[in-house]
Amino acid sequence: MIKAEVGNVVEFKQGLQGVVEKVNENSVIVDLTYMSNFRDLELDQRTVINHKHYKIVKETAY
């Protein structure tokens, strides 16, 4: 299993996307304000996602 790194953009749950802010042992904390329609979706600003439930769509350029 490939784990995301801080700054990666990940996709989960039917197309939601966010930027990884913190990597934990079993999960990542993701900032959802990355999405252009964030305000329309009425979601919390951050969420926790298990490593098994996302895919990396854009890696950091570090």
C-alpha cells in the first residue's frame, strides 16, 4: 500500500478531493477546501481518511 505524503492531493468517496495536511500511522488528515465547490457541499474543512480508502491523484513536487 502506498501512503500519501503531506501536500499530496488525494481522492476518496465518489470523487471528493483534498490536500494531505498530516500523515498518521493508519490515516491521513485532509483539507477539503482544495475543491472549488467546497462551500456548495457544506462539508467540514478537514476529515480523516484511512490509508485504504483513498488514492493519490497528484504528488508534491518536493
